[in-house]
Amino acid sequence: MPYRCPPSFRRAAPAALHAVAAAACLVSALPRASFAQEAPTSASTAPALDEVRVTEKAAPNVYSESSGTYMPRGVEVGKTAQSLREIAQSVTVVTRQRMDDQALRTLDDVMGQTTGVTREETWLDTAYQARGLPITNIRYDGGGAGSTRSGSRSQDMAQFDSVSLLRGADGLFGAGEAGGVINFTYKRPLAKRQTQVLLSAGSLSNYRAELDTTGPLNAEGSVRARLVAVSHYRHEMAEPSRLQRKMLYGTVEVDVGPETLLTLGTSYQNDRNPGFNASLPRYADGSDIGLPRSTNMGAPWNWIHRENTALFAKLEHQLSPSWLLKAQLRHTRFNEGVNAAEIEGAPAPGTLLGTDWWIHQGMAKERETSLDVNAQGGFDAFGQRHDLIFGMDVQRTRDVSRSLWPRIGPANIFDRTPPLDPGFPLGDWTTGSQTNAQKSGLYGSVRLRPLERWAVVLGGRYTLQDRSTQHGMDGKLTAQSREGHVFVPYAGVVYDLSSTTSVYASTAEIYQSQAGKFSAPLPGAPLDPVRGRTYELGIKGEWSRSLTASAALFRTEKKGQGVVDPAYPQTDWRGGCCYFRDGYQRSQGIDLELTGKVAPNLQVAVGYTFNDNVDKRKDDARFSTVTPRHLFKAWGDYRFSGALRGWSLGTGVVAQGKHFRAAGISAYNPATGRYDGKWQPYQFTAPGYAVWSARLGYAIDKDWSVAMNIGNLFDKTYYSTVGYAGYGNFYGEKRTVVVTLQGRF
């Protein structure tokens, strides 16, 4: 018998919320539908993770390794472990099992499969957006929020148990931008000895080896360690670009006492990319040149060298049965060197005039240290249990950069004869800066349960200071800002419709520094921060610890965004001046998600996002044109039984509507016969596309398996990122095949 929402529920939904109300009815109906209960653990499933010490109220396990499921049992996007239903915002978690099934090796791979996330590839990196807004903050194990850095897209996933994304403003714990915050959960040492190996080979000379070993270091098991090592080599699509990677991750857990756990760890990743450059131009009239996907506009001797080093420590002390003290210290060091020549500029149709060879050399050193200390626990009042967390975080960063961009001379995109390698560096640096920043704040939240089934979450963050200074290469002060003593509030409410389904609403304030943008006249003063608010209304369901579904309606408003001052036209060389504080952006839409087992042998991860973003100061034009209105991502994996036992088959798709870049071109000038006429606005558009993937796997026994993954199954040619006339257009990767052998002993 079909399930129908009660009339009272339907009447309660305003007309503007019909889409979410309909989704809520569907989610509410799921437990009554014919979804199977969680299947018993099979003989091929690895031993469960060690039990995690918890407070008086059992906390969800945030570790997904060996669970064999796509559905997380817990998540640590905040400072404490919670179930998805307890969080009054949209959260997506990509578990270890899903990363293994889809062969997701880097953060870029994971973000490409995460609900609501769009990728914007740039010359040296990739930026991510959700709901049309940048994702600029990351966390590790629920610690203090740090900033995404150059090379973040290449962060290797072998060291992580899961990756989660909280969409919307993180008003409670200080991640300023409203796109969301990424949380990485490190793999932890196990009390049982175990070694895992992974060997893979595929098209584009793609070779990878992983070693992951863990176990106790003493007879009592009070000291446990884990070591992960990765070696990866592959050709890139744009010949002759290559990837050469080495990664090491090590961590030790020590039971200092019956109530105290100390974790120490380090991670080191070394990436070399010789021959890089996949950025392509368009013709000067804005049309697509139609270059082969293997085209490389750089010199064969190009290289990028990146080193990421992290040191971290975490202390957890059980103060009482219901109170936990938690402290995390983290230090990261990033070094980058770039030596490259590239063709830039838009060639004129026919004559091909308008392109030049440029040399780019650069170096960067970034240092970041963060400390986060909090106490979390609960108390009883009015016959109910209430949760409380309060703490403080401090972050210091130091960024040093140097670069030069000499023009070499004219170039022909069809006869790309590069200049000679000038050596690194070829001379004195022409531009550069040193920026020092410090942030600190207090935060806290309380989850009150005034009535049975109701939870009210109140809290926020009080910024003590947010200051930065910038000096030029000569040591002279070029900019400084000092902000602070600002409270950013958060409020949410969760109501349990049943033991499996909850509805929620939340609002969070946005506070985003604009210290890098300055008002006129030159040299200018730093702009005041962007302020705004995000709202979310949704429903979540969890069943049998194996299936979760959610639907959310969201709206974000940002006011005071820096807008270019037309009296001071921007150049590539003048930096962040001049702007005035006039922006008003609004983003709204719907997130739908279904993750976990929908049948005993079938797991899925399905997400759909509709986004409408407008700039209220520009006639409601879209402010994030690279964000499609419709974005759909799905993956499913079926494990056969009976005569085909041991075999598995998976397939997935990433489909989206069109996206475009709003920019401009110079009009054709009949007087000169060139495209040097009046500047006119232009949209560089990429049509919508669907890219399919597939997997065929076989479990040899309970410890060993082999699988073949195929990316871009139908070898579709498309632009994953559209840029400008002269550069910044990137093809999506062509069809790839990789075969992986995994084992455990």
C-alpha cells in the first residue's frame, strides 16, 4: 500500500517549500518502502575497527574503514562526533569503501564525486564551490579551521579514513566562507596487526603502489602505530605532462592512562609535475579552436615541484564520565617552485596573430600553525540530557611568494616551438610579498532538549582578533588590517518525526575578512568584512545503520562584497586596489541525497543540487557562472551472490547543465584587420554533459580482490572548466582504465 503524507504535514508546507515538502514526504516514506534491512557482515568483510572511547552518551563512530559501507555512522565536521541527523545542515561523507570502489586517489577525485560541488580548474590548481560559493576552509579530525592552500587538490587519500563536506556557513566554529568546510578524518592505528597492499596499473602509464601497516608496538597494546606509504606515477592527458608522487603518513596512539589518549602524527607528500600545462585558449572572436585533448601550450621542460609537510598532535582526556577535554595542535609547511613557459593570448582566426610566449617562474613558502582546545560533555536539567561544547582556537600563518613574468615573443599555437629553458631562477624576482596573519576566537554551543523529540542548538564564535600585515620584497609595509571583537551567532532546531526521521532548520551568520582588498584612493584602506546569513530547512532519515537520505532547501545572502572601483581599473600587477563595498549576492536552491544500502547487495551514493545564484547589484545576473543550475552525481555498486558470488559491478555518472564564463573580447576592427577594436562582453559557454564511469570487481577470497575501473566510459569530449579567450579552458579527462589488486594479511 503506498504511503501518503498526513494532511496536516502537507498543509504545513508553504507554497514556496513544495519541492522540499514533497521530498520530505518521500524521505518519510522510505522506511515503509521495500528497502532491505542491513545485511549481516559477510566473511569477506575485514575485522571491525577498535572500539573508540566515548563519553557517557555513546558517540557515533566517525571511522568508516572496514565497515564496507558508503553510509557513515558518525561525522566530525564540528568538534565532536555526531550522527548526520544531529546536524542541522547538509553534510556529505565519502567513506573509505567508496573511495576504494571508485578509485578516488586525490582530493580532486573526491570533490568531483561529492554532492553539490563544482570544480574550477586553474593554471596551477583547482578551486571548489558549493552553492555557487567558494570552499576555502579545511579541517583535520574536527580541529581548527585552516585555509586551503596551493596544491590542495593533489592531497593523497591513502592517509585518510573519510572526507566530509559541510555545506553552508559554519557559523559555530569559524570557517568564514559560506560554500562550506571540508573535514579530513585520518586513518588511526589499530590494536590488531594488519598490513594492506594496493598495486594498480592502467592507461596513461598510470602506476601506483600503496603499503599500509598497523598494529601494537608493545605487549600490552597501549602503544599503537600506523604507517602508510604511496608511490604514484602517471602520464597526464596533455602530453608530455607527468605526475611523480611520493607520500608518507605515520601516526602513533598512546594510552597515557585509563582516561587519556595521546595521538602524534606526521604526513609528507612530494609531487613533481614535469611538462605540465593543460590550459588552452580560444579564438579571438570567442569561438572554440577545437584543439586535440592532448594539446599542451607549455614547454616540455616545464616543471612544478610541491612539498606538503604536516605535524600534528591530539590529546583527549576523559575528565568525568560525561566530560571530555580535547586539544589539537597542527603545523603545516608548504613549499612550491614553478619554472615554465606558456603560450597566452587569443589567436585571430585565419592569421593566428595575438599569441605570445611568456616565462613564468615562482616560488612560495607557506607556514600555518593552529591550536584548538575545547571541553565537551553534557548535563541533566528538566528531565532531559543536554550537550555543551566550548573552546578556543588560534591560528598563525606566514606566506612568502616571489614571481616573474617576462614576455619572450610571438607564438603560433599550431607550431609550438618553445624557448630554451632559462634556468631557475633566470634573474631577480620582479614581484613578491610576505604576509603574516593571526586569528583567534572563542566558540561554544549548547544542544538543549526542552521537550522529548526536540533539540535546539544555540551558539556561535566570538572573534578575538583577525589581523594581517603584508610587506613587499624590500621589507616595506604595503598593507595591514586589524579586526576583531565580533560575535558570529548560530541557531538550529531539530525535531524527530520518528526514530528514523528528523526535520531541521538552521541559520548561521557570515563573517568574512576582506583584508586583501582596499578602498580608494591609492594605496587604500582594507575593506570591512563581508557580512550575511545562510538559512537551511530540511529533513534527514537514517535506517538500520545502512541507509541515509536527506533533502534541504537553502538560501544564502552576502552583503558588502568588494566590487571593483571603475575609477581605478584593475591590472595584473597592482594587487588588491581598488574596491568599494557594494556587493549583494544571493544563492538559493535544493540539495537531495541518498547514500547507503538500498538492497542487501546494492550500495548507492546519489546527489542532486539545484542552484540559483544572482548578483542583486548587477540586474540579477549570475555571480557564479561556473556553477550549473542542475548538478547530478550518482554511483552504485552491486555485489553478486549465488553462482556469481565474489563478482561486483558498479556504474556512475556526473551530469550537469551548461555553465559559462562571463568575460569579454576585443571586436574585429576593419581598419586594421585585427581583433583590436572596442572591448565587448562575451560569454564562453560549455554545454551540459554527462560523464559515465564503471567498475568490475572480483573478490578472490576474504583478503584479496581485483577490480577494473573505467573513467569517462564513452570517451566524451567536453570542457570541465571554461576560461577566457586567451587561457583557462580545460578539457575533461578522456577515457581511462585502471586495474587494481588489493590485499590484506
